[in-house]
Amino acid sequence: MKRRELLKTIPLSFAGSLAMPWIVSAAENPTSYWKQYRDIVCDKLTKIHLSESDAMLETAHRMAHTIRSGKTCWSQWDLGHSFHEDIFPDRHGDPGVMTAGYDEDKAEKGDLLLISLLLNAMEDPREKGIFVTGAQGPWCADTPDAEKLLSKKHKSLRVKPYSDIWINNGLSTLGPEVWLPGAQYPMGALSGILGMVTFWMMQADAVRILASEGISVNVKGDEPEFDTHSNYVSLTEPLGDRYFEEVTSQMGRIESEMGTVHKIADTAVETILNGGKVHVYSKFWEALSIEANTRRGGLTCFHSVDSNMHKEYSGDDKDFVIMGIYSPDDPVDVDYLNTFKKAGSKVASIGPAERNKKYPDNSIPQQTDFHLGYMCDTYGIFAVPGVKRKICPTSGALVNQMFYAVCFRMAEQFIKLTGNSPYIYPNGATEGPPYAEFSRIHTAGLARGY
């Protein structure tokens, strides 16, 4: 199928896999904040796919050229609360094309920089001969209301003037766009889900292009290597389109697990209102643990646990743990699960229950009080000829969206049971003394519990 013909089919397939469950949900709960959020996510992803696919495909060609030339592809692409968030160590399905971060001292002519998250002012990378693909982020001044809303420092941070290719992701200056009654700031981070989906769309095509030239990549993770595969992708058709279709189809299936979403959220709210704490765990800080911690558009009620930044668990039988897992039986995750259970805490898990479409014995989902995530797998989704493991996982995007489904249900329950909207973190780059408002919200949220 030609590219133009393929693009014409996407809205219909997206509607079939994703929009239909949403319509059913709207009839059941017309005031659902989760529905408002996922409609916004759906709309933005669809617009990005239809209007920016050519820019993403061109970036993939540039990535492949950079790797072929022995140079470095740097990434400061917003993947959530960090540009490491979906490419933490040994990430299943990560083809290793991108180097997280950007080191101005090490970067050199012929490198590529993928950037939507600029933390500090930097020299124009193009003066060093570095090719730049950029997109806007709420932290920087490329968004529509930046001049009115951002602090002086952040008004000076621009990505677009450096960019050879620009990808318009539709993000606003505040970032989130769902307003709860009485809330001072909108809820529901968007940059992570938009960043993850576009990131893997570009990587999928970069690997495909390299493979078509006989160049393989070393895919991370513990998937057993294969010499041949029964379902190789074509090296002549864009894979970014297929990734978009698959991840959005899986996102649509979150609706089928909303009963579990409600159980996890209601348990979390009950825990907090009874004086306990809700801890959010992931093996690495650069995963769900960081997404739940002081995140723009996120709730203030979570406490992080992970194996590299917040190692110790201090909870007890009054507390509740939400585990973000990216494989169903990782030994480190299993050890932490045993710690949580030994402390008497209730535990929920969010993430893939399968490895290669099989359920491992004695897995985490079998041992937690609730599990959410039966629509995605541990490993990548594409078998590319010449590459020994499947590439491009969907679990990061799905864990992200399932977690926000839980968060929005929690917000509804807080409002219903207490009459108060929960505290929501603002964009720390907005006008005013640095982080003063952010710190006030953080302190108030911890003091009240939510």
C-alpha cells in the first residue's frame, strides 16, 4: 500500500479500535474526567499522525544516516517526567539507536539531536554540524502562551530556532488540559504519552531503514534471540504508521479493564483518607516512579519507591503500593513485591502480564491484589529481518495511560467523598519566583494527604 493510501485508512482504524469504546463510556459516565483526558490524547495523537508523519519519517532517515556514519543520535525528547523515562537501563525492545541526554562537549559534526525538552540555554547545535529535530514542550518558550505564562528564564529557552525539522505536537504552555472543579491547575500530563508514541514511531522506521541496508542493531532486554521469525515486517512499508495503530488500539482496550482501574483507585483513596500512604514503585526511577513524583498535571499524594533512587520501603499495613512493571516476573520487582507484602501493604500492579504472549508461572500479576494491563506484552512488537529481538515496546505508553486512568478516578472519588478537588502540580516553569507556587502546592498536598 502506498503511503498516501495508508494515511487515509488510519482515522477509520483508529475509530474502530479506540473511539468506539469511548462512545460507550461517554453514555455510561458523561462527566468522566478520564474520558475528557483520553479524548484529548486521542485527538492530539491523531493530529500528530496525520500532519507530522512525513517529518517523523524524514527524521528516521536522518537517524539511520547518523548511525550508518558511526555518529551519535542524542535524545532530549520528552518521554514524561524525564527524557530517560521509557528508555531506562535494559529496556525491552529498545534498539539502542538513541543516546539519552545531550552532551555539548562530546557532541560533534554529523550527530543528530532529537529535542523537545531544553533544561538550560545552549549553543546552537547546528553551528557544530549537528542535525536537529525539535518539538515544543511546556518547559520552553515554543508554546502558544509562553510569553504570557512562563518565567523569564524559561521564556529564553527555545527549541524551534535550532531545529532543521519541526514536529508540532500541539502541546500548550500549561501542558495538561483537564480542569477539575475548583482546581488551580489542569490535570493529566500529555507530554509523556505524546512523546513516547512519536519516539517509538521514529525509532521503528530508523531500524527498518538500517535493516534494508543490511545494518543490524543490538536490541536491549532479555528476550531470547531468534535466527528467524514467523512474522517479519516488510522493509518497504513505514513502520511508524503500524506502531501508531497498534499502540492506540491497545490504549482503546484500557476500557475493558476499567473495573480494575476503579478498584485500584478506590483502594488508593480509601488508604489516604484513612491516614495511610500510596507508594508508586518501578524498578528504575526513570519509569513510573518518576512519573508519579511531582509531575506537572499529576496528583500530590504519591510517594516513590524504586531500586536506584528511593530504595527503602517504609510502608506498613495501612499503606498501598501501585507497582509499575515492564515485565511480569522481573526478579528485582519480585523481591520488592515480597517486601511490600511482608510489611502488610496491599499491592496493585500495572503493566504487561505476558512475555511473548505467554503468562509466566508465579508472576507478579498473579500475586498482587489487583492487576491492570492485559492488553500489552513485555517485548517489542516488530520483528525486523536481520534483527535478533523484536523492537519498539508499547508497555511504556500503556503503563502511562493506565496510571492516569487510575489518577482521574482517584480525583473523582476525592471530590465525591470530601467535596475537595485534589491538589495538582503546576508547570514549574510558569511566571513567579522560581518554584514558589510549585513548592506551595507540594507542601499543601502532603499536609492534607491529597
